[in-house]
Amino acid sequence: MKREAVVLIAIALVFMAGVKFGASYFTDVAKSENNEISTGEFDIGIGKEPSRSYNDLKIFDFSNLKPGDEKNITFYVKNRGSLDVSRLWIKLNVTDLEDGALSPAEEAVDSTPERGELSNYLILQALEVSTNGRPLKVSSVEGKSLRELNGVRIDLPEIYIKEGEVVKVTIRLRLSDNAGNECQTDKVKVDMEIGAEQ
């Protein structure tokens, strides 16, 4: 019995040691509520002038070219989003067409009357992007035909376009002096994709 009493007293002492009678202390709580995380907008547009930009726009239309003619294609890319753009690229999707009936001069030398040959003779003379008035060339594509560049992604030099900023892109094309009668009345349809990356 003594032994049980000692055990009961020991348990009671352990229990009482863990309980604070009448003890007080300071407390406080700080809260942080309604915290949010959101993403920015990544959006570019193209235009024929720096003040206007669109998602889809026909930029050029040239006709009546003859061998040796050069044409400049100029357009602007605007950062319409809230995030910086660090890289631009262009992809040319080229389709050769016969523009109506073959002329007698073309018919005598054209071995593919169902398809035009013009893209093989349209040579990219220069491609550059200008930011802050500083032109940066893409020399890797100079001297190549539109046919060679068909479907190829062309990376422009690394640049940073901040929100609201605009860069100018210039492409100079030349109809080769070697273009012959097989190109008469031919047409090239060029669909351009202009892409941007963070």
C-alpha cells in the first residue's frame, strides 16, 4: 500500500509541475493576409509605323520587278506587354506560284509550268534590327535566296525591348541579275512569322 501511495504522489507531482497556476505572460499576433502572386503579360505587335501595332498585318506587296531591282521591307515590332522581350526571330514561309498563264517567252524555257521559280532568284541582301538607332545585322542569311530560307527560323541579335518600346526591322531583297524568262509572270507568296521570347 505504501508503494502505491508513493507512486500516486509521484504522478501527482509530475502532473502539477506541468501545470502553471496563475502564471501570466505577454502575447501578440501579426497577420499577413490577401497576399497575391500573378504573371505579367507577354505580347508583341507589328506595324508599318512605330505608333501602331497589330497581331496580323500585310507588310509588303511588290509587283513588276525586273532583274536587278531591289526593294526594302521595313516594319516595327512593339512590346505591348509588361514583360521584357530579349529575343526576336523571323520565319519566312514561301510559296512559288505561276501568276496566270505562261507568257510565250516563259513557256519556251519553263520546265515547271505548275509552279513558279521566283523564290530561287529573290536574294536577301540585308536583314537588320535597329534598337535605339543602332542597327544590328544578321549576316548569316545575307546572300541566300527566299527558297533557301523557306521555313527556317532566323534569330535576330539579342536585344532587350522594354514595355512600350519599339524596334525597327529592315529586310532588303534583290531580284538576281541571273533571273531569266522562267521567272516572267511568276509570283511568290511570303507569310512571315515574327516571334518573341523572354
